[in-house]
Amino acid sequence: MMGYANQNAAMNPRAYVSSQPLVFGHAVSQVDGIGWMKAALQSGDSVSAPGTERALRFYDLLLRVSAIGSRTTCLDDYTHLDWDRMRVHVAPISGDGQVVADSSQWRQASLDARMEVFAETALKLARVAFRADAEAPDLLVQVSCTGYDSPTAVQRVAVEKGWRNTRILHLGHMGCYAALPAVAMAADNVGAHRFLTTTSNPLAHSNAAIFLVELCTLHHNPATTDVEQIVQQCLFADGAVRVDVTSEPMAGSFGLLDHAEALIPDTLDEMTWRVADSAFRMTLSRRIPQHINDNLGRVVQRFLGKNGLVVDDVRWWAVHPGGPRVIESTAEALELSEEAVRHSKQVFYERGNMSSTTIPHIWAAMSADEEVASGDLVCSVAFGPGLTVAVNLMQVT
């Protein structure tokens, strides 16, 4: 064992990272959320659809074994059962003004309607995220795989605030691991910007701001009886967070030491995320936990070894909770203790799987925890289509 964490040895950060979760929408308990899905499935013509009874029993099973207590949604729809005042999950209307009774279309909003909600919600959240900022960051990034609107929310905010010259980027459709490469890219930008300015101004600081917004519940299909889709509808939730990446440490920040990504062989179709007719649609193989068990150890050991470390040198692990088995498989593959991954389980219980915004929520939970001490090493692990494994190494400042 190298003992970096125990000795609180200072390492040389590429940049400093802090995260601020954004509070919005409606917190719905897992009991109420699954109850809503069942009620929606039993309403209208959907009740006679093939597989309905089996789907209802499967919802009950998932509730009994759920590791989630509550989830957030941007939609008021999930807080009531008045079908006439739903915004997204409303019975479609035909050209002659009649309600469409086809069970295959029941309560299925158009993709356009879903993206309208995404655009509205993202802009409101971006305004909140940057309302206190007078000066523009050197780099402004928006990350999402659950919605598209161009100009993006951060572009609109930049115009409103008069930020005419800041660099603006959008990272889309990377899935749950996107926060890690976004932070790595921002750190590269911060380092390059500071290098270019220090000759004339040796005290120059550089900063990047990343706005991550994932509205997963927009893509639910209440009429589905597909088991895979039902699992996802019991896991995914909405989330938003601002992540700052700076050249100087901030209160509650982590020093970013390294970043890496790897592709697991022969797994290209194990996780997909595609635009379908009325929503985005995911496929998620049951074999993913086994792929993690079989491959993650080598990836992480190689990554840490490059930094002169072994797994035992890292005290805290921010594991993206794709589901409870993902956390368990990661812990098994790396022989991690319950204590090491407790922040991941805490965020998963409180918020569910919020796609790319989840890891920054885990960082925020660690930052607020008095037991996470200055000098402790933190390793983040997230997964996405590819199958891609993304990891980063940070040290508590």
C-alpha cells in the first residue's frame, strides 16, 4: 500500500472541482411513483392491452426490492391522477377532436412536446444556476442526453447576461458517464487558458462552468408492458447540477488528479440510447453487472497504477448507481467496503439514477460529509454506452 490517503499527502491537481446540485421539480416517493405508473397502465384502453396483468405484478416486485426511496421529476403529471390536466401523459387527440382510444398510443406525448418541456425546464434551471454570476466563465458547457434545444439553455443565459465572448460547448448523448469527460475537458481548458495568460499576468485565474441537466422522466411510457422499460421507469429520475472547474481551490472542492476512459470489449449493444418516434429509448442488458465484475478491476488497477496507487489507497468511491447491482458489482470487483461506497448508495436512495448528474450529486454529498477529510483520495467510476468505463481521481482540498 502506498498510503497517500492515510498520510494526507498533497498531490499536484490539474484543476479544482466543486458541484452545486439544483433543487427543482417534484419529489415523488418510490411508492407513489410506482403507484402512479400502475394507475396509468390501468386507465383507459391500456387496461386491456396484452401483458397488463404481468406488468402490474412486475411493478409490485420492483417496489418490494427497490433501493430507492424517492425521485425527482420536472413534471407535475406524476403528482396527481387527473388525466384531463396532464401535460405530457395525456390521451392524444385525433384530427376530428376525438380522444384516440388506441392502446398503443395511450398517453404517449410527441417527442416535440417532450422537448418543449425540456427546453423550458433547462432554461429555468440555467438561469438559477448562473443568477449570481456577474462575470462570464472562460468556458461554459451544457451536458445532457435527455433533451435537445438549440440555442442551448446556457447560450440563452449567456446572451441575457451579456456574455458575448465566452466559449460555449454542448456535450450530448454520452449517457451516465458524461460528467467525468466534461470535467476533464474543462480542466484541460482551464490549464491551457492559464498557461496562455500567465506570461502577461502571472496572477491570472481561469474557470469553467458546467451545467448538467437530465430530465429522464420525460421519456417514460406509462402504457408500456415491456419489462425492460418498466425497470428503467423505476430507476431513472431528473436532476440538475452546476459543476465549477477552476485553477485555484474553492471551499469544499476536490483537486482533479487524473482521468481515463476505457471500452469493454464485445459490449457495444449491451447499453443503447436512441431517439425513437415519441421519446428517447434505452436498452439495458441484464449482463452489465457481470461485465463490470469481469472487467472493471483491470481498468481501475491500471489507472491507479499509473498514479503510483492501488485500490486500498483510495478511501472514497463515487460509483454511478445505474442500479443497486451496479454499485454491488463495482464493490465486488474492487473489493470495496460498504463505507467506501455509502455516498453512492445514499444519493441513489434519495434521488434514483439521474444519468450524468448523479456523480456530481455524490461529490456534493461527500463535500458535505465531515468524515471526508482533507487529503483523502476519491475515485469516481461511471458507465455508459460502449460499454464505456470512465474514471477520475481526485483529492479532497
